[in-house]
Amino acid sequence: MDVKAVRDEFPILHQEVNGHPLVYLDSSATSQKPRKVIEKLDEYYRGYNSNVHRGVHTLGTKATDEYEGAREKVRRFINASSTQEVIFTRGTTTAINTVAASYGRANFKSGDEIVITPMEHHSNIIPWQQIAKETGATLKYMPLQPDGTIRLEDAKATITPNTKMVAIMQVSNVLGTINPVKEIAQIAHDNDSVILVDGAQSAPHMKIDVQELDADFFAFSGHKMCGPTGIGVLYGKKALLNKMEPVEFGGEMIDFVNLYDSTWKELPWKFEGGTPIIAGAVGLGAAIDFLNDIGLDAIQDHEHKLAQYALDRMQTVDGMNIYGPQERAGLVTFNLADVHPHDLATVLDAEGIAVRAGHHCAQPLMRWLDVSATARASFYLYNTEEEIDRLVEGLQTTKEYFGDVF
């Protein structure tokens, strides 16, 4: 992969921050956008901005073709069997909430179990907490190994015939752990349970095949994979989605409306009430084209090398505490001695280096790690080893600034 050529496609990367060339190491929070996506959004608003499905005029037809064309691009991207299984949402959070509210309310009762892990993002914890309270189901947590990985033996011990839902992230946004979701899906199905996979941190970085994973539901966001904010995807097996009720009601998702009753459109539109996120979907389609042109295998290989290089370089810094397994996705979460992560991130920002600091929407995992917060450097297709060297130099500067804690 020609990283220099890739970087040239991202206008935002070619700037200075606080007098230094920008080093953007926060792609797990949101990725930057290539010129191809920016131009596609501009093309939509300049050339064929219109509502979809409802009109027969030229602009409406063009907008509908682009919107539904983006759905087909998503279908191929994740290898869904039908576009009816691809629902556009506002993001991963909305997708998970849709499953929790629709599938959960209809299928959970007292005595049933919902199995998740302590490493989950809040958006894959809180919806299940709320549905458990509403239905009387029990929330159970799979135990983690000391390095933040999951043993299949523990998954088998936690998932029982009473388990109705397993909800798990494919890649941890804090630890970089790559979970064995295909094997966990098999365990879930052996117990007549369904599985939802949070793909927010995996879909941008590796090939996804929902049929091979045998995921019942799969959720991800566009803004983490070079697409616009405000657009995401819920994949669901057609048989399950057909049995589920919508959670938002109004225009677009209806078939017939009578004075006292209504019927719904077929999939996927029954879950897309109101004017959909047209520009976001069109932009996501352009992002998928961009990633496919580079190749997901090449992207994953590049990020793996960056993560290993970062681990090697950062471990040379005295006072460094790094969390997570050795084999990981493209991120490193860490603390530097007793320097608060927010202070560390402030010093790095003064050097033009953008990292994330805080609890990363994973407070249960922070408590499991016995820390209040951490810093995180996350990598994507446009990052380089030279930028990691800049990060290490910034960490040394931080040590000098807070010399009294070392």
C-alpha cells in the first residue's frame, strides 16, 4: 500500500496544529475523510439534492438510485445475502438500540439471559441494561483474561440454554482485542440464542463477511470508515427482521395508513421511518468504493504493522503502562506514570499530536483495569511509522514537563 498516495487523498492531514505538522492518531473516535467522499457529498447537494422514493421527477429518481445504490455497496461490503438485510441508521448506537428495543421487547422475559462482556462500549451495554430492567431478563458478563482476551471455555460456561442474546464487539475500542466472534456465534446458536456483533471498530479495518461469521445482527458506523457522520448500518438476518416491529413510526416506513391502524412496508424500509440520511448513505457508498480500491487486506496488514511498531517503540519509554494483548488491532491504549491522560493529551496536542484521553465510553472496562482513564493512540490507513516516532518524542516531552512524577 502506497501510504503517501493514500495521505494525499486526505486534505485535512496537510495542515499544522500549534506550529507542528498534524499527527492524527484518533481514528477510533472518527476517521478523516478522503477527497472522493467530500466531493461525492458536494455532488449530491449541488446536483441532485432531493427526497428519495417519493417522487418521479429527475432529481428524485437520481437521489433514489444513488441512495439504494449505496445500500447495494454495503451489501457487498459485508456480504449480506440481500439488500433487504441492510438497514441505514444514524450509527452503531442506533442500530444496537433498534435490536434491543424491537427484538428484545418481543423475545425477552424474566429468567432469560443477555450475555455481554466488560469490554463493551457503553452503546452495547446501556441498551441491554434498559431492556433487562423492562423485561425482567438477567444481564450476564463473560469474564476476561488478564490481557483482556476471551477464552472460548469461558464463553461456553457463560452462554446457557437460558441465553436469548449475546452482544459482543468484534474489536475492542480500548484494548484492541480481536474477539473470536465466529466461534462465539456458534456457541450462541448451539444454545438457541442469537448474536449481535458490534462492528464499529472492525468494519473500517478488516474484511467482514456476515454470512461466514453467522452473525444474526451486525452494526457499524460510517464515520469511522472514511464516511460522513450520522450514517450507520444495521445488518440483520431477513428471517429475524421480518418478525420484528419497527421502533420509529411515520412517513416512508408505511404501506397503508387507516384511521385506526396501519401496515408497514417490506424490508428494509419498515425500519427507516421519515426522510432517510440520504447524503450520509451516498457518502458512505463513496467511502466503501475508496476502501475497496485500496483493499481491506492491505489496510489490515498496514495497521497491524503500525500497532506492533508502536508497541515496540512505546515500551522503551520509562513509566509506560500499556493495556491489552500483544496481538491486537491498530490501536494502543496506555498511561504514562502518574500523569493524568488529559494532561498528557494536552501536552501532545501542543506538539501537533491528536490522541484520545478519557474513559472511551467504557467505564466498566476502566474499573476492570483499575484506572479512571487512559490515553489512546489509534491508527488507520493514512498513518505512518514516522508519526509513531513523533508520538514517542511527544511522550518524552511529556516526561520532561512532568518530571517530578518520575
